Amino acid sequence: MRILPRADLKVGFACNNRCVFCAQGDKRSQCDSLSIDELIGRLKKVRRGSQGLVLTGGEPTLYKRLPSLIVAARELGYAPIQIQTNGRLLAYPEVLKRLREVGADEFSPSLHGSTAEIHDALTRAPGSFEQSVRGIANVAQLGIPLVTNSVVTRQNTHDLPALVELLCSLGVRQGQLAFVHPVGTAEELFDEVVPRLSDVVEPLRRAREVALRHGMKLVTEAVPYCFLRGMEDLAVEDAIPMTTVVDLDGEVLEYSDWRVQEGKAHGPPCVTCAARTECEGPWREYPAAFGWDEFVPIEAIVRD
């Protein structure tokens, strides 16, 4: 299957969650929302190199001109158009209906725990679990393309199998477990938020078993292959489209190149690893804090 390049447009950093792992950190206090004309201009700027579009933030559903922006993106030829969201406003059917009517055809809502206690503690937004669950269910019930995202943290590592079980019960057919990127708020709260990769292995294995049992496609992001022995099929990196990010300050970043060349890292154990050419390695902040002792080279990759 051909993977089309896409643009990732930040529409604003306002958000109704205050996640302990937020990569944007305090940007919500530094940047106001932009005019729709400015955002459309940015879409035009990167259209030539992008086919698909991801609208994100912050929380893009809080941007009042979002429907108009989607209409403009459609007129420019972007397809598919995905809304990357915490899913809370999708709990309101009229919001979801409106976004669909104007041309949004994929949704990527997030859920970070199988209970309100876990999820709301991570989002620091009481009631967010209930809304996000309802939002995910609303999308699934309409049969709209849906890919959920869950950030793997110290607080929810043990909960991953139950979280995947819940997602399956909501009708989710594809989900991603993304190892926390220790930047922004996650960097500030590093000791509280970032788990050891070795502690994530067994919960991931059990989560994968749940997904297989239900016929759900489960993937991981930023989990190196040496922690996915026997379940290398989870690694999503080779399926991520080439992505051009347009940040709220207007900076354009070829994110796919940045992710491999600067965002992630390889260390001494990677030199002799059989997965060296496939595996991007961990976020570089991880070995900077914990070192490379956990990373044991793979002698050969054996896929199920």
C-alpha cells in the first residue's frame, strides 16, 4: 500500500486537558490562535509536498473556525483530512456531525487509561475520561475511520492490557500505544512520567494478546525493537507517512527526517543489532537519562 505524504498543521495550543506528558509544555500561554486566513496560507504553502492533512494543536476542536478550515483544506485538494483530538468534544453528536459534513474523514482521539482514575490523573481534567470514551464510541458507531492514540507513561504501564480491552469494546479497530516523548511537560515531570522501557515489555505483550483476540490492529511508536522481541510487528515506524509539520509560529519542519536524525538516537548496543536498519531507537532523552544498559542487541528478527 502506498503511504501518501501529509502535512501536520497546528491550529492553536489551547486545550481543555493539562496532560502531565504534554509535549507542548507551556506553549498554550505563549501563542494565541491564528486567523483562518493565516492558517489557509500555511496550507497553501505546504500543499505541493503533501496529500493528506492532520489538524492538531493543542486541541483543534476548540478552534472556532475549524469547520471553515476543513472546507478550505478540501478545496485545496487535501485528502484524507484527520482530526487529532483528545476526543472530548466528539462526545457531542452535533460536533462530530458538523466536522463530518464539512469534510473531516478520519479521527484520532486519545485515551490514556481504562478508568477515570488513571486517565483523568494523566490529563489533569476531571470528567475527561467520560467524554473521551463517549467521543470514541460515537466515531466508532458511525463507522468513520478511527485510530486511537494512548501515551505510555509510568502511571498507566500496568493498565495497557485493560486499556486495549476497553478500546476494543468501544469498537476501535486500530490503536497506537506511543511511548512518552520526554519533552515539554513530560520533561519537567520526567521522574513521575517516564517509565523504564524494560517495565513496558510484559504489559505490551499482554496488550497485544488482547488486540489479537479481538481482531484489533495494535501498533507501538518509539518502542525500540529490542523491547519488542517476538512482537516486532507492533512497530509502526515504517508505516508513518512522510510528514511536514507547520508549527504555530509558522516554522516548517520536515518531521520525518527530524524524528530519525535528531529526535531519536542509536547507541553502542545498536551497532551489532540485527534490527539496526529498521529500528529508529528511543527518543534521545531516554538514554540521556537512563543510559544504554537496558538495550540488548537482537541477533535475528523472527516475526510471527
